[in-house]
Amino acid sequence: MKKLLILSGKGGTGKTTVSSSFIKLSKTDAYADCDVDAPNLHLMVKKPSITKKSVFYGLPKAHIDQDKCISCGKCLENCRFGAISALDGYTVDFYACEGCSVCEYVCPVDAITMEKADAGSLMLYKDNKTFSTAKLNMGFGNSGMLVSEVKKQLDNETPGSDFAIIDGSPGIGCPVIASITGVDMVLVVAEPSLSGISDMTRLLDTADGFMINSAVCINKYDVNIKNCNKIKEICQKRNIPMTGMIPFDTMVIEAVNNGLDITDIDCPAGHAIKEVYKTTINIFNSVNQEK
């Protein structure tokens, strides 16, 4: 199955709006939301009817058996994350514990064990379409691992699908790196701001590091034409194809608030994104024919 990943270097660029429109226009039967820290694609696409939810267990957390503990202090002394307190017996701060298991290793009386921790939820929505997504619980840093599970679930549940669209997370951290692995092309949704340009450049560098082909579209391009031209120059120098520009359009907010896709209404942004989609798919098909 070929995969198109849609990313943005920062939040608020319109990445999920573009992703939901691409899902609608492509009529794909396989899609995923890999922004596990703050998933919201389900608010903008029609979810398949059958729901399956499972617990995601991340790195284990330390637990101290008070009956065995001899208060030697070795766990407190060796915990580099400050997760152990001796104020009222030796206890572990659940959210501060990183699951490294050093405390278990240094405990002389085996009073510490590493126990499974509920780190989030993995969700699957399925009928004639398949939507894979997840939500990471507060205080857990296993977002990259959970993203990998979202993608694995999508692959396992759609063996006959030819094409999938993945809505990634903003930034270039662990969830983005986990999202990029194994995809066939990345579309970066950029905005014409200084931070948007900087984050776009870092994203393109990340994709290059994984030897993944990239393309760029500019959302709200007319907010700052000067910065828009800078994005074009960067893409031209790096030989990155531009798939189009989407204007700032207040009707986008109206459409989203009414549960509509922007391609459902007659508006400048809706017309522009249809052209962006056509160009992106042409580039995507060309890239994959060359492989």
C-alpha cells in the first residue's frame, strides 16, 4: 500500500484541513491520524461505523513494595529523573518515572518491580473504510511508539488497499519521525511566517534524512506575499516541487464549524485545495512509478 503523509512544521498551518480534504477527494478507504498527542482528524472526516478500542502500554513504571523496602536510599540516589521521594516512605511519582528500570537494578532486596502502565488508547474505526488513530495519555512520552502502532494497525486492517493518507503531527519530534518511516511521499503544508519557513526547512531536512520525496503547498499564502516568495525560492533551490497555494479564507472556519469539508462549499480555499490535490497526486504517482 502506497502512503502519502501530510505534515507541518508547526501547529495551526491547516495540515488537518488539507488532510481531510485529500481523504474526501481521493475517496481512499484507508487513512490515519498520527498526531497522537492531540488527534483531531476525527472531527473533520466521517468515521466508519464499527469501533474497536484497545489499551496501549508504553514503557513500564517503577513500583516499590513497602513491605520489602529497607529504606537504603539507593533508588533515590540513582534516579536521574527525580521520580523517587522519601518524604513518607519511598514512593515513585508515576508521571516523573521514565521507566528506565535503574532503580529496580540497584535495589538490594528486590523491592522494586517494573509494572505495565496504561499510556494511551489505540482506536480503529472500520466498515468499508478504515480509520486508524490513537490518543496518548497525559504525562507519557511514548508518542513515537504509539504512532508506530497506529500505522501498523492501518496496515494490518487494510491488506487490499492501494493508497492511504496519513495526517501526521506538527513539528519534527518523535511522532513525526515515526510517521515518516515507510511512507512514499511527504506533503509539507507551510505557512508564510518566519517560524513557518524555519519549521518547513527542518521538516524537509528530516524527510531528506530518510530519503523520502517531499513536496510543499502554502496555506494562507496571501497573508504575507514576501514570505510566500521566500518559500518558493527555498523549494526551487532544493528542487522541491510546489503543489500550489491556498488563500486565507474565512469560509474555511464556517465550513469546519458546520461539519463540512471546504471542498463541499463554493469558496476560494476550496477551489485552490482541489488544484493542490490534483498536482500532489500527479507528483505522487510520478514518484512511485520511478521506484
